[in-house]
Amino acid sequence: GRVTILFSDIQGSTALWESCPDAMTRALREHDTLFRETTTTLGGYEVKAEGDAFMIAFQEPEAAFRFAVVVQENLGNMPWPRELLETQRELGVIGKLGVRVRMGISTGEPESRVNPTTGRMDYFGPSVNLAARLCDMAHGAQVIINESCFEPDTEIGGAVVESLGEVMIRGFKTPQGISQLVSGSWWPM
């Protein structure tokens, strides 16, 4: 059936790992704990995690939106290691500092099958690819949503939602309507 897929990735993590590996080790531990606890609390399913990226499935788009807001709010208010914040300043990061996670959300009817190595359900197909591409397009603290997964009057508490219009996305033949969701603690970006 229909599944909503969320992809996430820490923006600028390679440079942070190069400059402050000890701080990133601590930060990634906090990041992973937050993602896993919020996934469990909001009824998501951790499909996989690789490096500093997650793929999470939800039965309903609204749960994915709530997840994104809760995680972004928490990331925006966590006490990150001083070394990480100093490194971000040195790298020229402007605005609010801390672990900045970008996300992409899309809904569709993906192919699903059990991974023979892990024994866990995995998802494939256009809606999964779209969620990954939307994540790649986003900036840290920004969530890009395929507009087909929510109604225009959908209320997403604690966030600012703006339409970004229709854009061509690598690998897709037709333009996709997208919106951005930014939690209140990161707005304005």
C-alpha cells in the first residue's frame, strides 16, 4: 500500500568529521538516539541507517511531518559540543549553529521486500527515489516535501510551510511540486 518515506542526512558532515572527529562522534551519538527514539514514539519504521543518514517509513504522511518537526526542533535546541560549533564558525556557517539535518519526504506505493542479509523490510521505486532526491536538494534544517503527499490546507504545527513550486528533479520526466517545511526554532533560515 501507500507508504511515506523520509530520508535524512547531516549537512556538511564530511568537513566536520575532518575538523573535529571527537565532537562529531559525540554529536552523531546524540543525533542517532534522537532519530531512533522519535521514530519509535511516532510509529515510524527505521528501514536503514548509513553513516549519518536515515531512511524511515511511515504509514501516514502526517506522522512523517510530525517526526520532521520534532527532530528539527530538538536538533535546534540541543547543547552541541563546543568544538563542533567553533568548527562551524571557522567554516563560515551563518545563522544558528549545531547539527543541521536535511530531509526529504515523499509518499507512494513502493515495492517492498525483505533484505536477505538484515531480515528487515526495505523499499524501492520512484517514491523512494524521489524522497532521496528531495533530501539531497534540501539545506540543513530544511525539509523538502513532495506536494502530492499533503493537502494544501494541512496544518503542520510548529513549522513554517512554503510552496517552492514545480521543479525538475534528476531522474524524473515531469516537474514535481515541492514545498519546504522549516521548524520554528530554525526559522528564518
